Amino acid sequence: MLLNSIDKQAFYQALISNSAEPSQLAMKFSSSVTYGQLFEEIESGRLQLAEAGVKEGDLVALQIKSSLTFVFLLFAVWKQGAQAMLLDSRLKQTETEALLQEYGPHYYICSTDQSHPLASFAEKVSFEIVKLQQSKGCEPECVLHLFTSGSTGKPKAIGRTAEAILGDLHKLTAVPLLSRDDRVLALSPLTHTFGLLNGLLLTLFTGACLYFPRNHQSLSILQTLREERITVMYGVPFHYQLLGQAPGPEPLPELKHAISAGEALSLEVYQAFYERYGVTIGQQYGTSETGVLTMDWDGKYPESVGRPLPGVSLRIENDEVLAELLESPYLPRTVNERWSKGWFNTSDTGSINEEQILYLAGRSDSIKIIGGLKVNLQEIELKLKNHPEIRDVLVCLSEDNQIIEAHVERQESLLESSLLEWCREHMADYKVPRRFYWARKLPRTSTGKLIRMNPHSLNREEERLQKQLYQEPQKVSLLLDLGSVFEKQGRLLEANDLYRRAKRFSVSNEDLLKIEKELARIHILMEHAAFTKKDYAASLNKMVSVYCYGRSGTHLMKSLLDGHPNIILTMLNGVEIFKLWQSTIKPREGRMDHQEIVDAIFKTFPGEFNEGCILEEPKQNGMCALGEGRDQIFAIDRARFKTAFLEITETADLMDMTFFYQAVQLAASCALGRTYDFNSELPVIIEGGIHFGTSVAETEQFIELFPYAKLFHMIRNPVIAFASALNYQLHAGKASVYNLCFQLQALFHGVPVTERWTDRTYLVKLEDLHVKPKATLELICKHLGIDWDESLLHSTFGGMKWWNSLTSEVVSGFNTRTISKSYDELLSSFDKFRLESMLRIKYRAWGYPGHDYYNYDNLMELLAFPFKFEKQYGEFVENSAILRTMVHRLCMKLLAEEHELGDTDRLEYQVQLLSERQADHAVR
């Protein structure tokens, strides 16, 4: 039936109880609103709409977070005789634009105030009314346009008529759940059917008072329940799980009804809430397409969703639940998906018993055939959710559709072996998942529903975007796309970090405005997450390993990064952390007492946790001559480390090696006095322990733990780097045949690289760092994803000025003396000619000047002549002739190997060089 203006006015008037007194409370949060004030605000909003040009029949899109402003505007739209399209304020900008483009509303109303406190329910927010140019025709009989969650695909538009909405309200009041004396707490978003219908519309239709908590943390919800003497609450299973686990024994004597909807309520959550508060949870069932269908008002049937409401007709066909519906609910009305001949297929499977009680078994699209047997994946999910150590679970088929997988959010104490045994006890063998994956967070839509797709596909998308970012670290679209993937994976801190980086690199005002909206939206999600220090540590996945090529200034690089506000640099060697895990903690399945772990860490790193004791050089790598007077020692405070480490790990009963590494690095950085704003950009961990380019196996282990770590290699003119290393050995008393041969072999090594490392491996020339420090460091910042900071121009460790080690020239920071040394006392011009000829490919690839002479046979003959450095090394061996023979044979072997490798298709020379040319460009 088409509604004329009188019908629409009557619809608005019918929505709010006419029995409510003007002085009676309608809503309460940080402040209160009476019914009289509510009517005044609605009329004020209607006048604003009319002034902006909104007229009867127009379609108005509302995208405003849960607030008084949203409530006033929604009712103002209806009072004006227009139609409302509700867009979730948590949608991404691209998602919003796509829906506006496809459905073409006449007006778009969105919030312009991103600085207001990010509470669950705001008082008033500023907004703008935008008239859209590309508006399309809309269904004239609809008063409300909603969208499905998109948990199983693209969101679909649903049109609801005035009759349908009022019909739902009459169904819900046929059995009087509410009266005007009730105090109602709504925890679901007002832009979704459950929060809108049960929370907002039903409360005002009845004349009761609607309450909102300050935030969705359990303590805040409980405070509202108790202080406001709430009688009826609406929430999703997550809210009841949260309250069931909340501390404190106090009951809720005023609470009469607790209603759950949105997804299946597990028996465990039902029982925990009842044991805790003495209140049973009743489930409500419905869909966005059909409105409310069933209700278990008093929670008498915990494993059901109750009986059909008055006027609702249901039937079971092929195990699927069908609801009577006069026409297709989708827009445009020509879309008949799941609707046929007056019946709508809910895509849920279930059964109705003799008492007309509906029991749901899961989604019909979750029924799969495995090995010729029919398996309901959601049935397995529900069973697994009853396990006391499982927080949430997604059951799906493997990517080849052959076996059942379970992706589990668990308590750390849960082991796969015990879970497998439990499954075999509680379900048929063919239903037992064949693979279990531990997930920190399961992928969800912006509305919080599980994304029913194999999480491995998201992992592949992450890998694709990460690889592109290696080459284009400042590309805004890549940062936003990867942030979206992280959101779906539940990695909100990392998503926020990427959005902030995108904001920093955006150049257009349009992009900036979009990103600001993304940040405001994700902050609302982050506010509800209630992060712990454990969460902060687990978010530290931005890893960079710094390697040396000979004596190439690796410590200089780390000393420059040390003071940056977004860098964690503790000098704790990752290789030793991994060894400690493997040797001591892993054999005990990660269940060591945390104090024992702390003691083991102190024992592993006596040089860093030295309590002021000076260790002989070079064990402290120049760390015992810090400060302006070179009289300070690098030391990590043991007491502060212990406090920080225990705070980070106190909720981690069981750790893996990745989290152990993250926790150690963050605790050590805190012990050094560093603080970080994790709600802003996440810090980068600089790993310097692997150090040498020959440690391929150690790098493999590092990348296995942190798949997207970046590898930075400090390089130097190869022959000069070789001579510097020899000079160090001679002056430090380390000259030996073994050390000499090691340095000769290291001279010919490329950077450690495999096919999958080339795109994340970068070279930084020591010469560039000294000659053009700011431009070179700006390039490094770009690839590390950090902002420029003046601290990068200062050479420190632990905040103290750093000097080269005691055996070197006393130098701190940048200078040209280091790179201008020719070491003629060790290498003659003939020696340099020979070595440069042998290394011509490396010189060319690394951008160092050198001659292009190469004659393999001639070079082999020239190696028969001794090198100048052999004379100095001869003083440390008994027989200099043996030294000559060893050097000669080793050099011939190295030249032969270099010659055989050739000068094409060598991975070590396909990595990215952060060159002088790039630095010049950065300066310009």
C-alpha cells in the first residue's frame, strides 16, 4: 500500500507512546532527556531538514554514530515524511561511497565532528547535510532502508514499510515484556535491527526509559545495570560472556529480562551468567529481512530461540526455516533472492517441536558433504564453543574443500592434543576437525559478525599487499587496503598504525578527509577492545634486522635509530632470545613460572643486565664508554625489566616464541625508560643480533617468526671494509690466520638472500650516511615506515652518546675521516687493483667506483704475488711461507667461485640500494 503524507505523519506519531508524560525520562546516559525534550529536538531537526531541502518521499542516508543526534534526526526524517537509509558509522569510506553510489539517496547526513569523546553513546555530534547529485528513484512504500551485515558476502539493501515496523512493535508488545515503568539497557548499535527495533523503537513505543553505558567494558556495563536499576537488557552473546566473566559477586536484583540475539548463545555462557546473577537469558530470533520472528521471553529454553511471535508463520522445508513474507524484502523489489511465493528462506536450518519451540542448527550454507557424509559446520562450532578454554571459533573447509578446519581463539593453556581428545569424546569422528589453527582474533565484519571464509585467504591478501609495500612504502591506497585486512583479522592496533601512516603520506585534502573518517571509526572499535600490555606486545610485528658487511657501521646505524620515538632498540640479541626459548622454555611447553623466565633472561644477557659492572671489550661492543665523558655504561635496569615483563605476560599462561621475543623486547625498552603511544603509530623493533651476512639460517628463523620483517644491510666500499677489518684485528690483538681467512671469505659474500627475501632487503652505504646523513636517513625512514625526527642525527645508546669501541679512533656520529681512510699501510695500489678486479660485479651493483678490467687467467697468475698485509700478519704466525700459501690458495678458490657464478641472475645483487641518487632526490 502506498502511504500518503497523512499516513507517514501517522507512522511517526505511532512510534512514540502517547501515554508518556512530557516530564518522564525517555533516555539517559551521561545526561537525561525527557519525552518533552525529545519531541522538541525532533521538531528542531525536522526544521533543519526542511531548510536543507528535504521533502516528503526523499531518501535520506544517515551515517552518524549512536547518539542523541542520531535519534533526533532519524525521527525528524520520518516526521518530514522522508525515508531513512541507515549506514553504520563504522563502515569504511570506500564501503560508504559504494553504497551511496549504488542506491543513490537524495541526501547524505554524516558527522563532521571527529574530536568528540569516543564513548559508546554520545550526546550530540555536529553533522552536515549534503544534497547528492546522482540520486535514484526509491521504493515509495518504504520508510526504512537497512543493509545486511555482509558476513557471507556483499551487504544487501532491505526495504521496510511502516506496516512492517509497526507490526514488529505490536508483536513484541503482545506478550508484555515492557511497560512504561521499565528501565531498558541497549548494548547493540542503533543502526542494526536488534538495537534499533528492541532498543530504541520498542522502548519509546512503550513509553519506557532507554539507558546507555559509558562504554562496553564489563565494569561500565555492570555499573549502569546496578546504579540505574535496569530491568530489561538487550545484548549479543559477547556481552553476556563478558559479564559472566566479570569480577565481583554482586547480583542484579532489579534485572527481570536479559535478551540475546545476533548469533547463537552457547549453553556455557547461559549457565555462567545465570550462576553469576541468577537471571536466565532468553534468545530472540529474526533477520534484517523479516524483522523479529521468535522470542523466549524468560529464558526457559536455553538451547532454543523460543516460540513464534503472534502473527508470525514459520515452516520447515528441507531442514531450512522459512518465514511467511508478502513480498521480497530486498531492494529493488525485483530482487527475489531467497523469496518465493510469499515465503522467505532464512538460510538457517532448524526444527520446531510439538510445543512450537524453534531450535536452530546453523546456516544452511554451512552444511557440507565430506567423504559422502553431511556435516553441519556451525553445529561443530557450537559444540566447540562449549569447551571451557575456547573463547570463539570459526569452523570451515580447507581451501581444497577436502577436510574440516577449526580456527580457534583460545586460552593459552589449551593444547591441540587435549582439544583433539575432547572433540573425539563429544562428537562423531567424521565431524572432528582434522586441522586446528590458533587465532589471536577471528576475522569479523565492521558490525562484529564472523566473516565466514577461510582465514587463509585473508593471509594471502596480506602477503600480496605486504610485498607491494616493500617497494612502495608510502602508497596510501596500499596502506589503507592492508589496514582493512588487519581489521578483519582483529588486529586493530596494526590497522590503526597503517591508517595513521596513510594520513602522514596523503597529499590531497580529499584523501585526508577520508582517512580522518577511517581513524575516527577505528578509534571507536579500539575503545571497546580494552587493550592490555599483552595486546600491545603482540602487536609488535614491524621488525627490522640490521646486518654488517665487514666493518660497515652497523652500530652507527643502530645508534642513530636509538632515540627515535617509534623505535625499540634494546641491544638484546634475538638469536640468544630464540636459543633461550628453545633450550629452556619450550621443553616445558611454555609453562615456566614467569619469575624463572626473568632469571633465565638475566643469565642469558649478563652484558646488558650488568647492574653497572664493566665487562672487558669487546664483549660490550663499545657500550662501556658512553656519554659525553665516555664514562657511562649501557645497562638495562633489572627491577624495571622484571616489573614490565611480568605486567606484559601476567595474562599469558602459555607463550609461544614469537610473543616471548616481543615481550622481552618491549619490557627491556620500558626498562630503559622508553614509553610509547600504542594507540598512535606502533614502534618498530630494530634487531641487530644476527649482525653478520653469513647467518642465513638465523635470518630464516627470524623471518619464520616475523614473515614481513625487513632486512637492512650496512655496506661499505668492499676493499676498504676489508682493510678496516684487518686493521681492527691487528690493533685489537686478534690477528690470526683463521680471522684473516674469515675476512677474506666475507669480502666475497653477497648479502644473505633467497627468492622470498629480495623484495624486503635493502642496502645502505656507510659513505652516504656520513656524507649525506639527513637525506640518507630520510630514505631509511621511508622504508621503515616511521616519521622524521631530529633524534636521528644524534648517535646514542640508551639515551647516552655513543662512541666507537675503545680500540678504534674516538669518533661519535658523522664524519668523513672514517670513510676517507685508504689503509695504504695494509693494501698497496696493486693489491687494491687485484681485489677490485675480483669483485667487479659487487662494485658495479653497489654503485662504488672501480675499474672494469677483468681477465680471469691473468688474475689467477697475479694472485701468486703476496699482498702487503701478509707482512703484518706474518708477525703473528710461526711460518710466513705457510701464510702465503694459504692466502694464495684461498684467493684462487674465491676467484674461481666468483667466476663460476657469473654476473647475471644473482639474487644478492637484485636487492634495493638506497643510493646517493635517491638521497639527492629526497633532498630536492
